[in-house]
Amino acid sequence: MSATSGEKATPVRRFGKLITLRPEHREEYLRLHAEAWPEVLATITACNLRNYSIFLEGEVLFSYVEYIGDDYAADMAKMAADPVTQRWWRLTDPCQEQTEGAVPGEWWTPMREVFHHD
């Protein structure tokens, strides 16, 4: 993201997170994401999230996303308040189980970035 005359660019914040996929819900979770709802994707974009990816290894889900906004807490509150996103989470949350490293207030376990190269 570049700045224009006198504006300061907001730095991109990168987030990596983990959660466990419940084996009995694997196919449902994969089907939901293969057919992700356009309204959910629009909310993700409206909340300043870009390059959102979820990877699967065994039963571990790893998500990566870049945040380009300037008020992450407000954007996440906006997402959480969206009725379509709430319906989506009611379907996807039962497919997941928090990891032992989960922290209060976070469904997915945040990871610490230890290296990045543009």
C-alpha cells in the first residue's frame, strides 16, 4: 500500500493462526469452504482483510491473512456483528476445536511471526 501526497501508508499486519479440525466434521468443513458464501467473502474484504488463506495438514488448520486497515479491533467487531457471518460461524465453529495454546477471547490460536521477507 502506498501513500499519496502527505498521507502515511498503513503498514500491512500479517496474522497466522491455528485451530484443530474435528475429524468427524472434515468433509462438511471442506465443502463449506469450497462453496464459501459471497456475502461472507464481501464482509472479509469490507473488514480490510486480504490474502486470506486456510491450509490443512492432518487435522490442523492454519490460517494466514493480511490486515490493511487502521483499526483492527473495530473491523473485527464489524465482522462479528454481521448476521450472515454469524450464520456462517454457527456452521463452521462446530467443525473446529481450539488448540491447547488458545488464549481468552480468541477462537483460533494466534501465532507469533518469527520471519518475513517481501
